[in-house]
Amino acid sequence: MHSQMLQTTKAFVQKILFILMSCDEVTTIDNQSWLSIHLYVIDGWKWVPILFNLQRVLDGATSTNLTKFIMQNLVEFGSMIEIDLANKLVCFGADGMIVFQGLKNGVTTKLMQNHAPFVSGVHCMAHCTNLVVQTLNNFSLVGKIEIFFASMHNYFAHNPKRHLEANKLAELFECKGNNCQKHQDTLDLNVITFQKNA
């Protein structure tokens, strides 16, 4: 099954004109480094996300090793040659870690200098939103807004009649009100916003 999916992904990536890529490196509890590589393509006016690979990084999570690792994956699993990558890769997104976004030696810079001259580096929007919310939590006004939303949740979520009224209010504001949650992760909020706009 894996080989069939690999062949399908290779054929799909070959016919696409432009590729957007995002990566995220994580370190597990037992101190192993793993890298997930996602590709995003437009196929017939449709946004198609592809989990390209999730693999352990054995040589360490330095920018040089991660760039080499990404390139090996694109060649091996995407059958992309250097000229394909230079022409097709237009965006590289990652969190704000210096290993990815460093101006002098980050993965984005290395990709731009050595492999894909037209690539644009993007700091992950969900990560940016999360950082902003964490910073804003230090202000008392934001705390009052959080208390307001928690109070709204307590008022609407536990009574069916009130919940129906909240849904009507949500329809009036052209948003979803059918899932009243007490705590919503900012990363999830960004995904919900993207899905609503897509």
C-alpha cells in the first residue's frame, strides 16, 4: 500500500506547476528528532494538502542537516530533480525557530541560496496567532474578554433553549455557533478560520 501511495504522490507532484511546502521538527520525550514535510498544491482550482513524509532525523536537527534531509525526501519520494525544485517550489513555511527561519543560516535561506531561488519564507500563521495570544494574555483587557467568553459559554452551553438562541445569533452574524466550546486552542482557531474562508 505504501508503494502504491508513493507512486500516486510522485505522479501527482510531477504534473503540478507550483508547490508550497511546510515543515515542522519535533523532539520526542526520548530525545529523537522527527520532521514532518507537508506539500500544498493547487490542482484545478482546488487546494490539495499532502502529508509528504514523517521521518526520523538521524544526523541532528541543524539547518544544514534538515535542508539536506528535505532535499533527499523531495528527490526520493517526489522524483524531483534540481531544476524541478527551482521552478516549482514557491513557498516554504515553518515555525519561527532559528533553525528554519534564521536569516543567515536557516533552512529557508539555504533553500533560497542553493536550491529554489524563487522561494518565499513564511512564518506559520497558526504559530504567529498562538504567539500573539500568549503575549496578549499579559494585558488585563484580554483577561476581561476571556472572562466574558467563558461567561457566555456558561450561559449558552448548558441549556437547550439558550443554545438555540445562540445558534440564531450566530446565523445572524454569518458564523458557526453550533459548537459552543469553553476552551479553544488558538492553533485550532486558525484552522477553523482557514476552513471557513476556503
